[in-house]
Amino acid sequence: METRSTCPYCGVGCGVVIEHDGQQITGVRGDPEHPANFGRLCTKGQNLHRTASPMVIQGQRLLQVQRRAARGAALQPIEWDEANSHLVAELLRIHREHGPAAIGFYISGQLLTEDYCAFNKLARGVLKTPHIDSNSRLCMSSAVVGYKQSLGADAPPCSYEDVEQADCILITGANPAWAHPVLFRRLEVGRAKRPGQKLIVIDPRRTETAELADLHLQLQPGTDVALMHALLHACIWQGFTDADFIREHTEGFEALKELVREWTPARAAKLCGLKEAEIWQAAEWFARAPSSLSLYCQGLNQSSSGTAKNTALINLHLATGQIGKPGAGPFSLTGQPNAMGGRESGGMATLLPGHRDPANATHRAEVAALWGLGADEQLPGPGHTAMAMFEAAARGEIKALWIACTNPAQSLPDQALVRAALQRCEFVVLQEAFAGTATADFADLLLPAATWGEKEGTVTNSERRISRVRAAVPAPGQARADWAIVREAALRLDAALNPQRAPLFAATDSPEALWLEHRESTLGRDLDIGGLSYETLERSGPQQWPYQQSGKARLYTDHRFATPSGRARFIATPYRAPAESASAKFPLQLTTSRLRDQWHAMSRSGTVPGLFAHEGAPVLKLHPQDAARRRLQAGELLRLQSARGELVLPLALDAGVAPGQADLPMHWGSEFLAGAGINALTSGVRCPDSQQPELKFSALAVEPAQLP
Ligand code: SF4
């Protein structure tokens, strides 16, 4: 038998065909009809069926509800009914003793939109806690705020087909050759057919993506805003700006022009570690090409200046009129399969359903009415974002954390703080498909969840395309769909807390019912999907939002933006250095990066031995000059130290890492390494606008490890 679904890894959102016998998944292949991938899959996607093999399910999946009677005690198997009673009793106790804001939800861009809707309604509608955030905070919240500040709405304006239509592509802070492989393959094929296309890559490392570039700007980490300002300076100086577009469709150019006046290419070249001529060249190619597209991801977003980096790049598009036409626009790539769905359904501390704002009383009232809250009930305002929620837990303000489909005891930065927070919480619930994650060590209650191939719903990929995710086989053991786990608890909690009205989940009793409620939340909004249904997705395949009779491949083609004035805004934010800087004590600049064949904390990809063939173990990569200066040899064990923690790892020499810099793969946590893993070293400092942590910059010291 065959079932069409979507790959659960990256934001490219490739369609897959699952081969199965109704009980077991036996194979997977790319869906030739899916417009994201047209049948292609990368190595991770090609191996998906292996993550669903009986051996993996027996050995690596969480199959049984488990409860810890006391901290330090072993987890014991229990039944669902006992788990639900315990869960509800503990949440009600904490709600009664400390108020709703003592409960936090930390969820995931791996969840389906329907799961997000269920969690959001439980947290804000039933419990009235403002604290719900997602691990998407780590991957794209700077892009969200950047789009909103510059263009008025969180809506990536481009499509994948723009990669094939652009005359110039600027990739900055992204390594799609490894992190978005099928999209990168489209780029490679497109380039072969478009010989004049220019490719500029801005990245501190010489990545596989940079290898393909016509021009690689290997800048100093964290200096992106200065470089963007200098590119704009060069465009203005050379007369490459689009004066008509600026006059007719934008506002704020004069203030920005004043700001970038001082950012001459010569000055920026010095700060960024580049040649001045490279900046003039990049500006000319970008501005003078008939169409220029930028692709960007964590290298811009995971920064204490994440939003400023996004808006500085969008400034460049606006000043040169490179938006709203085929092959042009600022195109943020999402890391996770459904980071976009979380943004749309408002499952984050700074968002409400339908791109609404929790700080806006009218928006809160609209969502309260949609969900069926009583006239005397109000939704809470904005809550703690990811790191702030764990900081509040470490201070003892948040007493209960319900974590779903994510592994914060590995993936959040500053692990010492995160682990202290989990330890201090009175009640930690972990809803998870995989067994033995680092976070499970801190959980009082483990709830087994269904995963890819076993659940129904939708996801939205980077190009705003909504695809169905379908169940091919039943969930194993006691595992249940995430939305169903939430609904069961929500019905019981609602009956106890809000007996005066009908339960909020009475009618939302299926993925489709949740999706229809989500659809209603979008009506009249920029992401309106009023014309779309599960049936349309069944009949016509994946569709882009907004959708009435059809989807929209490209936004702002009429050059009318989503701001109150209809004009796009130039944002003039001065360059700020990263929060930390290299020093005598910590002389190296550490970045973290993804490997081609692994995914996040490796809960799923780590179950396939073949996926370790590309890179099998974590190593610290240094430039050979840095190793020679310190008399270090390849393979030697090093003690790595930041201001927050330390780690022992072997050294690898890599001339693609610039002198003075260091690179670590993000994937390894305490399940694989002694201590708290890679994020023992990284910093929880955040962008003030997006609250996205600066995972791409930590000051680091290395020395030979003295082993006992
Ligand atoms: Fe899956 Fe991304 Fe690979 Fe496509 S590119 S198969 S979505 S991991």
C-alpha cells in the first residue's frame, strides 16, 4: 500500500510516498507530484522508513506511559488513565497554589499545525497561562520580527521557483547544501540552465554552499549588519538604487541613508575581514541583476542582532526594487518542518492565531470568541519566550513545564541554566515519541506520542505551502497523537476550571476540526486560507497561502505592503558587535552548525547507522594555522571552555574555518557526550526584538585535555 505524506525533517517540506502493509512502513520515496521536491529526497528523507523499522520502534521509541513517584526515583510504567489523572491533578494544584502563570508550555516546530492549535487553546484558553513558546524561537523568530518590521507581516514573499528564475542569488547565514539539500539541488540544476546567474555566499565558513559561489564573502562572525549597510552604501554611491520604487512604495529611506553614509565599503571591509573590492562587486551584481533573490537562515537569525540582520538585508532589497517580481525577494528559509505552521497558528509567546498579537486587546478578544470562551473570560497577554521561560523556572516562578516533541536539555543554549530550571520545577511533563532523550532524565511524567507515518494533520514549508501529513500505520504501544493527548487533558482541566461554559474542546475532536478552527482564525488576515480545505488538499495537492480559489506564489507583486500605509519600511538599526568577544582568556570565536545527514538532537536521525557515514562523531574544527600555533594535532583530545561550561572533544583541521574561529556540530548532547553536550558552551543572550538566542557566537578557549 502507499500513503502520500510530508518529510518530517527540514523546512523544504518535501513530499514523500510511504510504502507499507498497513502495519509496518517498508519503504519511502520522493513524491513526484509534490511541488517542493518533484520526487527528489536527500539522504535523510531517503532513510525515513528506517526510522520506523520494528527494531527502532522496539529499541528507540517511547512506547509506555511512565511516572516518577519522586525526584531521583526510577520511572515506572502506568496506564493512560492514571497518567491523565495525575497530570490534571498536578496542573490544578499548581494553578490553585501559584496561579496560571506558574505553568509553561515548551513545544516544537516538529508538531503539526493541528497539534499547535490544540496546545495553544489548552495553554491560553483553558489554563490562561501566557507562557507557551516553541523551539522555533531558536530558529526563525528573528525572521518573523524582521518581516513584520520591514514589510508589515510575517509572510515570506517568495517561492522555491524563484531560485530557478533569479539572475542573482545571495545566500547569507545559510548552508542549504547541507541544511536544505533538495532546495540546493534545485538551485544547482537551475544554475546549469542559467549560465549567467551570479551566486554570492556570505558565510564565515567555506561551506559546501560557498564552494559553488561566484563570490564568497568570508566575513567575521557577527558583522553582517555592517556588511549589509556597506552593500547599501555602495549601491547608493554607484547610483544602483531604484529611486522610483523608493519614492512610490517605501518610507524611512532618508534616515537609513544617513546611517549607512558612514559604512563605506573600505570601513566595513576592515571590520568584516573582507576585501573592499568584494563588497563593491557584490553590491553591483545584486543591484544590477534584473532579479535578485536572497536566501537566509540561522546565520542571520541566531544572533543578538538577529532582527537587525534581517531588516538590513530587506533594506537592500527595498532600495534596489528587488522584491515582488519573479526571481526576487528576501526569502527566509525555515529550519523545521512546521516552524511556519507554528507562526500561523500562534503557538508562540509573542503570537496569537492568524498572525495576531497577544499584546493587542482586540486580537485577544477575537481569539477568545473564536475558541468559545465565556464573556467573563480573557486571554492572557504576551508570555515568556523560550529562554526567558527557563530563566523564570530557574528562579522558581514557573513551577510546571509541559514539554512536547523537543529536547531542551540538549538543544537550548546555556545548559547549566536550563538544567537547573528543569531540576527546580515541581512538575515536568515530557510528551515525546523517542525514548531516552536528555530531557527525559528530568521528567516526572512521560507521555508517549505518535510520530511521522502514524499521525494526521498539516505542515507549512518555507514557501508558505501547506501539505498534508498522513498516517500510514497505527502508532505503536501506548503512543497517541499529540493533539489527542492534549485534548484529553484539556477536557478534564476545562471541566474543573471553567464549569460555567461548554468545554473549549467539545467540538474540536479531530485533526480536521482543529484545522477548520485554524482556518477560521485566518479569515480576513494576510494569511487567509478561507478557500482551502482538507478536501482541496486531497484533490489538488499542497497549496500556498493566502488561498481563495488558488494560492499565491509571490507576495507584494502590486508593491502594496502589509503596513498601515501600504509602504514598506526601511529600518535604520546601527551595527552592534556580538554580545561576547574573543579575549585573552577565550581567544576563539565559536559557531555551531548542522551536519548534512543529521537532524537536531538526533532523536530520529540518530536511529539510522547509515546516517553516521558522512560524519560519525563530533569534532571541534579549527584552521590548521590555529592548531599549529597551539602545537595541536588532528585527532588530539581538547578541553573546550566557554564562560558557561566545558567539554572534551577531538580536534579536526579544516581550512574552511577561518583563522581565529572554531566550529562545532550542533547535534550532540549528553546522551552521546559526557557533560551537557555542545550547548554547555553556547550563550543564552538574545536579540532584544526577537528574543532569539545567539547560538552562532560564543568566545571559546581550547587546550589539550588532561585525562585522568
Ligand atoms: Fe526532508 Fe528536507 Fe531532505 Fe526534503 S530536503 S527530504 S524535507 S530533510
